[in-house]
Amino acid sequence: MKFRLVVALLLVPFPSLIKKAVYRLFFGYRFGRGVKIGLSAIIAQNCTIGDRTRIGHFNLLYRSKDLRIGSDVVIGFGNRIFGGDFVVIGDRCQIFRANEINSGLNPLVLGDFRPELVLGAGTVITVGHKIDFNDKVTFGENVVFAGRHSNIWTHNRQKTAPVTIGRNCYIGSNVQFVPGSGVGDYCVVGLGSVVTKKIEADWSLVAGMPARLAKPLDEDSKVLVTFPTRPDLEPAPTPAAD
């Protein structure tokens, strides 16, 4: 891994075509058509990147065992994605800038745990968020992790528990998820909420400290969970509310 780190850092200023050629030859990475890599480094045991994906400048993807990035993904500026046994960034995802997404490289954990991150297709992570995946973190399709400074924690000292966010959820700024928490599908999580347990309801507003099921979504709020996250691409079909 040290060899890969040194080579990847030396490659940072080189054009994307040269980076990809060296990554293929020396690391065995696999790239789809039209992949572009800016002033960034990718260090993983195994890495696959789909068609037309763009990785911008000053990103560091480091020491994931199995890193799978889908097609038409955009990873913007200054993001750090560290560790994990299994990291999946689904098709059409966007990770904007200055996000810290990591699993402990050598965690001291009691019991079973799964250091995995799965971002469903069309997920958007905006700016300055912290996602810890010492245990499994799952985003359904078309989740918007909006605003700034939200946090997901899967560990509490040496204990861990997974966190799950259902599909088509909209997460407001400065929301906190504790180990073992989660929300259902088509939910809006209000600004500043602290989610301390699994809230299973769908098509709902979740809010408060601690967060609770506040009310079903009204018609004006449903646009937050149904508007396509990548309108520049063909949107996935969205089922209507019951």
C-alpha cells in the first residue's frame, strides 16, 4: 500500500490519460469510457470506475479494499474518502466538496461490524459533511444530503451499529445520526435534527432533538423527495405516494 500511495501522489499533476494508464498497468484498476481524473489520488486494493465519471481536484480516495464507483458520477473538490472493506458510489451520484467520508483504518471495535458504505444511484452529498462508516452506512437511491455540517456516526467508543437512510430522502443542514439510527423512504429530515433511533415511516417529516415523526409530507414538501437529483440525465422513474 505504501508503494501505491507514493505512485498515486507522484501521478497527481499528470494528465488523466497518463494516470489511468499507470493505474491500469501497476494497480489493476478498471475504468469505463470517458473517465476523467483531476489533481487527485486513488489508492485502493481494487478499484472500478464506470463510464463518464469525473473526479475533480484535490480529492483523496485512500485505502478502501474494494472501491466501486458507477457511471456518470461527479466527485468535486477536496473530498476525502478513507478506508472501508467495501465502498460503492452508485451511478449518477454527486459528492460536491470538502466532505469527510471515512472508516477507521485500524479500529478497536467490540463484536461484529461491517465497515461498508453504499450510496444508492443518484445520491447527492453537498458540502462539509462528515460520514463515519466504521459500521455499514446505506443510502437508498436519490438521497439528498443537503446543506452543510451534517454527521453520521456508526461508532460509540468501541461499539458500532449501522445507519440506514431510505431512498429519495432529503436531509437538511446540521442533522446528526447516531449509531443504529435511520429513516424510511421519501422522508424529509428537518434542519438541526438529531436522529437517535430507526424511524420506519415513509413520506414523512422527521424533526426534533431527538427526532420524531412529525407529520406526513404535505403536497408542497413532496417536491423535495421527488424532484430528480440529476435532471441533466435521464431520471429514474419515481413511484407516486399512496
